[in-house]
Amino acid sequence: MFDLNLVERYKLVRVADVVDALDRFGIHENALVSHEIGPIYPGIKMAGFAITVQARKVQEEMPLISPEEYDRYAEEWYRIRANYDNFMRLAGPGTVIAINSAGCINVGFWGSMIALVAKSKSVEGVVLDGGCRDIWEIQRIRFPVFCRSRGRTEVVGRLEIPSENVNISILIGGVTVNPGDVIVGDDDGVVVVPRKIAHRVLERAEKQLMLDRNSQKPYLEKLGINLP
């Protein structure tokens, strides 16, 4: 379904190369995800086709129940109101999950458990316009996450994920992301490439990197530095 070779090639170029390539196709700042959404650890290289998720904020009040009743309430919430399988069943090799958490930046929509599930499915990474929690554990797992905030709460009573809100057009950091668009991320941030021009943009990005490396070569050799 997804061109995995394209994904691997995108992971070899820099976000800067992709941005320079997009400039040449007349796509400028409207492809640049806000700098407020960044990597949770340095050295992340991520690329993949977008699986999109639009979470929905809940306005109802939480019921006054006992801790034991809350456990059952939470289990039911994850089964019906916020079933992550609505989007995880679509995710796999070559995909990046793009999530808009409806402005709830204190909610830890993404945590270490779902990161382990995603890593086991060979998902390429997550871009989250919202909060991620269990940061230290996800860093140890080495699963690529770009997020807006460090969230500490869970989605129970706060956010829901209707099945119809999966694989639709969403906004991530001010950029429209459509299902199947290519998302690329590294230490410089995140950029979105429309799927219809993804192959041509990649070819130009590869050329940008090659031109840059050729210019850098005398200095790299003199300094004894190797760059990929």
C-alpha cells in the first residue's frame, strides 16, 4: 500500500533539503509545521505516510465515583469513547501517525504503552499537536515523537476518538495534513509534503543534499568529519 523505498529515501535527506525542494515547487511556509512542535529527544530521523487522527474534546462533567468504579469507567472509555485501535489498525511500516488533540495540551494523548505498540508494528513515528507523557520511557524506547507539550493526564473524561475522525484532513501546527501525505521530521522540526508531488520533491531534496555535501567536502576532509 505504501512505498517503503520512498520512505527510506526520505529518511536519508534532511528536513532542510525537503523544505528547499518544496520552495522550488511553489510551496513555502504552508508546509512548515509550527516550531512549537518538536522532537522529544535529539537525533530523530522520521519519515512516513500520514495516518491522521482528530481527537474531540469532551464537555461533559466527570461522574463522582469511587476509585474502583473509576477503573471500570476508564476501561469502558478506552473501549468505546477513545479506542486507539480506530487508528492503530491502519498504522504500520512506512506510516507516521498525525494527531490533533483539540487544543488539550495538558492531556498525555501519547504515552509509553502506545509507543511500544506502535514500535512493535514498525510505525515510523508520531507528530502530535498536543501532549505526550512518559517522556523518559519513550526516549529509552527510542520511538520518534514530535509534540507540542508534555501532557500529564490521560484522555479519560477529556478526549474521545470517533472512528469517523480517522484519516480525514486535519491541522498539525498550522499545516493541513491529508491522509497519505508524507511527513518528514528531524532536529530542525517537521515538514509536510503533499502526496501527489512526494516523488518529485524527494528527487529534488536528494539533489539539494548532494550539492551541499559536495560544497562541504573540502572542509569535512580537512577537519576529519564524516557526515552521512
